Amino acid sequence: MSDSSVPQLAASRESPATSHNGLAMLAIAAIAFALALMAVFARAPIALVPTGLLLLLILSGFYMIQPNQAAAILLFGAYRGTDRTEGLRWTWPWMTRKKISLRANNLISQQIKVNDLRGNPIEMAAQVVWRVTDTAQALFDVDDYREFVLAQIEAAIRAIGARYPYDDFEHHDVTLRGHHEEVGAELKQALKSRLAVAGITVDECGFTHLAYAPEIAGAMLRRQQAEAVVAARKTLVEGAVGMVEMALGLLSEKDVVTLDDERRAAMVSNLMVVLCGDQNAQPVVNTGTLYQ
């Protein structure tokens, strides 16, 4: 079966609902209640029935909307718009109201194990701040938008974790550990595109946990230590070579001593030992010559 024959999801779009000010309808309800009391005292059942039905009709249509909250209005299952106006509201009793929060939600995902670009198992977790922007999509285009958010966050973390190496000891590639801002921005864009179908946007995103899996953490730590030692030795040797070159140049420039190739080689060896050695050099007084 081709993809063209598969029915596509009918994307919903939020639209404003037709509703009324609850305070005005409350005043009408008070008038209906007063008329019903007058009918009771006047013993007029013919007037009591319509006023009572009117009062019941009005009282059944009230609902409240808090700040950063909305109510989707449905008529026999058909979407009729979303009311975002705060306060006491009123609509016809046969209209169904589904309330939904528009507030920001802070979510910290569970730690999941992912294989990075080089196949190393790593553990990752992220913190995401998300909120609903389109109530119709959140309510009607996905079955449970909160569960949808959890599933998409895990899928996005796995995709980003497999796209980059955890670390690059040669410092040539973008890595998860060394480029938090770049990788975090890519994760945010990936989540936005994944959650757009549910009418949800992402305001903030970042990693809260990033480490090698326990089974390789010890080996990777030893490798990092070895790389750090090699890098430190390289810097030390480069500095020592520069100092030896400067010392020989100054000796020749100021004509302090004339050195042939053999004496120059001996001095270079001694200076490198002094500058690169792990322990302090012990001075030795040489009363002879290099040739005796």
C-alpha cells in the first residue's frame, strides 16, 4: 500500500469561542430567582415553571477561567472554539467545556542510556520547559498531550545523543560534553518540530545529566587522564625547547662562550633534563673537559 492511500491526520486549529460575560448572566439569574420566589408566594405554578426552568438553564451554563487557562467549547463533539477570557463565563448548558492549562511546565526527564556517535554507551537526561500554545491541537490531535511530550523528549534525546560523540580527545568535532550550548539549541529545535503537531512549544531546554555509562566510565576516566598527561608533557616540551633556543641564542649573541657542536649538544641535553625533569636537578661540578 502506498503512502498516498493512508488517511492523513486532520490538523486542528484554535479559534475563538462565542461565550458571554458570567457577571451579566449572574444578574439575569438573580432576576429569574426573584421571579420564581414571587411566583411561589403568589401561588402561581404557571409562572413558576418557566422561571424555574430559566433559572436552571442559566445556572447550568456558568464556568470559571483562571489566568493562563482556557476552555475548549464543543457542541455534541464538534469543536466550536476556545475561550481564553479570564473570570466568570457563561455559555449554553448543552455546550461541553474542556479546560486546559496554558501555564509553563517544567519537566526533567529520566536518565536514559544512549550510544553516542562512536558507539560508546552514555547516560543522558534533559530539563525542558514547555507550554501549550494551540489548545485545539493539544486536545484533539494527540491522544494524551502530556504523555506525547514525555515520549518525544526521550526520542529527541536519543537522536541527539547518537548524532555526536561524547568527547573528542583531538578537539576537532562538536561533542556533547564540550559544546553544551550548540547541542542544547539543536535539542530545543528538534523538540519544537516534534511537538508542533500537538500545539506545544519549548521555551527552555538543556541537559541535566551527561556521563559515560558505569561499565566504561573507569576506562574512559583513565583515558582522559592519560590524554591530559600527554597534553601537559607536550606543552612542557614545547616551552623547554623555546627556552633552550633562547639560552643558546643569548650566549652566542653576547659572546659569553664559544660552543662547538659537541658542547652545544651537551648543553641542550642538560637544559632539557633540567627543564623537563619531574624532580629538581642536582648540580654537578665538572673539573675536567668533555674530551677527558
